[in-house]
Amino acid sequence: MSENKRFNGDYNIESTLGASTGSVNIVNTPLTLASFTTTERDALTASNGMLIYNSTLNKVQAREAGSWVSLT
């Protein structure tokens, strides 16, 4: 099943539900990540897979194997 919905008037959400898992794709709009300084980032209760924008380093970062890695 596939459906498109408006979310807060700013995003087009397209969701596709499968038998055991679902996926959500944001279409026709840029992705904006939460922005944190390095100090704020280090205070997070972080888990692998998180994405942030580090405003101290001006880098997109991901949490991988228990530490932050820069993607750009």
C-alpha cells in the first residue's frame, strides 16, 4: 500500500508499507538535520545510526560503532 500525506504543510510524505517492514520517503523537499555544537553533541544520549549537523566543525556526522564520524 502506498499513500502520500501532507505533514505540517511543509513536507510530502510517501509511505510504503510492506508485509513486515515499512519505509518512509520525504519527497520534493530538502532534508534538514538537527544542528548541534560539538559540546551539545557530546551531551546527547546517542545511539548508532543517528545523523546530525555539527555546527562547530561544519560537518554532517553519524553515530557509528559507538562514536561520531564525519560524513563530509
